[in-house]
Amino acid sequence: MMTVQKDTTLVGVSEMRTKMDEILAMSHRHTVIIEKRHKPVAVLIDAGQYEQLEKRLELLEDFALAHLAKARERGSKGSDYMDIEAALKIIRRQ
């Protein structure tokens, strides 16, 4: 285990097997990045924090869709339109 920032800890997959309870408790306080062969493979966060992130993403998607609808209504085919569509693709890739 290695703390890389005040609120982020890196944990190897092998440590997950031996220190699961400790790591789960840690995830309630800050973000835990799980690594396999020194490459990030997953992020462990508190369930409440996850729900907040989901709500924010949903709100952002609604905002982007409303903006996209207004751009279509105006007949816009410019960069605004393409930027919003690209952003929506990123949001929906969950």
C-alpha cells in the first residue's frame, strides 16, 4: 500500500486478498486505486461518494442534452454541436 496523495492510496491486487477489511475501511475515507502489475485496473470509493458521482453525471448529461437540443433547434452544425456530442459519448461509455 502506498499513499500517493493525501486522499488517494495505491493498493496491489495481492494486498486486496490479504487486507480486504482494512482496504474497504480505507475506501470510506478516501479513494483507493487498485493496481495489477503496477497498472491501475480499478478504483474503490465509498458507496455514498459513488452515488453522488452518478447523480452529477446524470445532471451533466441532462444539461448537455438540453444544450444539444437547443443547438439542433437553431440548426447549428458547428463545433459546439460536435463538442457536445463527443462529451455525451464519453459520459455514456460507463
